[in-house]
Amino acid sequence: MAETTAAIQPGEKQGLKTKSFTFFSDVSREMRKVSWPKREELQDATVITLVLCLILAAFTFGIDKLFETVIRGIFNIF
């Protein structure tokens, strides 16, 4: 868990200004710890994601058409 920049005693209330400063200070500190992917890694992950989305969309479309055909055959709906 992130450490806060201001030590607060139990029962002590913080103002909105202090809470906001503490929050953004903590966010800034945590963002420095993030390991960001290289451009090539990000492009590879994006391509993989798009290809998998297209494959799943085609699979879902195929299953939907199969079920539609079966249901129309069962109920003789044209």
C-alpha cells in the first residue's frame, strides 16, 4: 500500500486541499515506479489483440449463423 506524504493522527481531519495534495503526490510517486512497455512491445500487443478480436468476432458470427440455421430448420421459418 502506498505511504501517504502527510502523517495524520487518529481523529484528525484533513481539508480538501491537503487531501488533494496528498493524493496527487502519491499518484506522482507511484507513476515513477511504473515500467512502461517499449514501442515495439506495445505495437506487437496491439496487433495480437486486434487479430484475436477479429478471430473471436468471426467465430461468434459463425456460431450465430449455425444456430440460426438450426432454429429455422426446426421451426420451418423462412
